[in-house]
Amino acid sequence: MRRIISVLVNNTSGVLARMAGLFARRGFNIESLTVSPTEDQSLSRITLVVVGDKKITEQMIKQLYKQIDVLKVTDLTEDPVIARELVLIKVAVNHQNRPEINHLVEPFRATIIDVGRESVTIQSTGDTEKNEALIELLRPFGIKEIARTGVTAMARSQKKSLQTVHLMNI
């Protein structure tokens, strides 16, 4: 099962290297990993997509908390989340299939960001399943190259019930 783990860390040199060493020593399988500063420049958020059951994830979380620069670890798998990735797909084109490729990317809200004589590069942002579906539809045209960012995610905002909102306005 794919699980999404969010890790808030101090934004210091060597944090990612120490975490990578931990993952390697423990044999954790990381499907994707993204890192970037947060709204507070002294902190970074690491988003991991791991493959494994809940027991493996719990073990990973315990090991992460032992790391000196780790401040908070959250398993987002069972929570409502917003999760996105960016994928760039370079596809072979010719005069005959160029219009078909243009029409194919529209329903995915993807965009063609580079056009050459023999290829086009398509940018798609969305959940992994959407991007996988686009890749599979483009595969028969001849994919020359793919680059992906990996998943980044955060918990959705908590929605207050209408009754709670109504009572707050009284």
C-alpha cells in the first residue's frame, strides 16, 4: 500500500543525507521524496511516499523521530489530503500525429510547454493517477523522456459543520 508521510525538519545542512542513510540502513522503500522550505525559512517539509503496510510506516515514523532535526512526522495516508505532482513528458511527434496529441492533452488540463520538429514536451500537474493515465495514453506515440517531481501533499483544511458556523455567528 502507498502511504504519504509528511516530515517537518530544521532547514539545515545534512538533514536529508542523514535521513537517506536511515532509510538505506533500515531498508525502507521510498517511492518518491520531495523537499522544500516552508513558510518559515528555518524549516523544511519533506514529503515521502512509501510502499508498505501500517506496521512498516509506524516503524519508519519512530525512526524519524530519533533524528535530531526532525520536529514533526505525520502519516497523511488516512486523512483527507491534497496531493500533487508535476510531470514533464517529451513525446515524439510528426505532422500526422501532432493534432491528435494536442487534443489528447486537453482533457487532462495539461499544457504543451515546448515544441520542436520531432518532439513536444507536455507539462501535467495533478494526482499521480491522473499523470499515470496521461502517460499511458501518450506511450503509443513514443515517449522520449519523463521527469517527475514526486508527490507533495498537505492535509486538507478542517471544515466546520454548518451548525457550528451558525452558532458562531449568533
